[in-house]
Amino acid sequence: MRLQGSCHCGRTRFEVDTAPASVTRCTCSICSKRGALWAYYTPDSFRLLTDGDDVATYRWGSETVKLNFCATCGCGTFNESPDWSKGEPDFEHPKIGVNARLFDDFDLDAVPVETIDGRNLW
């Protein structure tokens, strides 16, 4: 089941191949302030449907993660990072973290939320 989503103003639109089975709440400083719930995908299962010029990027600290947001309305839309599932950055297997709160016609309350203690991990 493909899902589409967008920022508040609709200038940044995206699509993923499948609905997430779960989402992640990260407690790091940026994720806590954004209030996002992240669904993770491989780069080939994520498509940006709008012009890349509508996307702005913020890199914090080590600059390993590209935190993308709409250049017009400021909604945090998606992140690009190495896979961290083994505790170390795996640059050979990047991940796209999509802000699941932005999915259209998706019951976010129907999927479990896993918490990552990003405040103390990185």
C-alpha cells in the first residue's frame, strides 16, 4: 500500500512504498523539539514528488544526518542518514526517516511507537 504525505503548505510532497509497521519517537534534542514520529525506509522505497528546491536541509553536530524540512512552511519532512540499527553508522546502507505525522489518510494511532533514547545515545 503506497502512502503519500506532505508538509503543511503542500510544497514538499513525498511517497513511500508501504505503510510503516511501527514508528519511532526519538528523544534527542532535535527530534524532541520537532515532535516527529519516524518511519524508516530504504532510499529506493522513498520518492520525493516535488522539486528539490522546495526542501531545505539542516545538519547538526557531526553533520552525519541530513534533517530535511520544507523551505516554505518549515515542517520537518524527512531525514537521510546511515543505518544505525547495529549501534554504529552503516554508510553502505542509508535510511530515509519519514515524519509519519505527515502521511495523508493514515491512521498513525494504529501502529506501535518505539522510543529510542537519542538524548543519551548520541
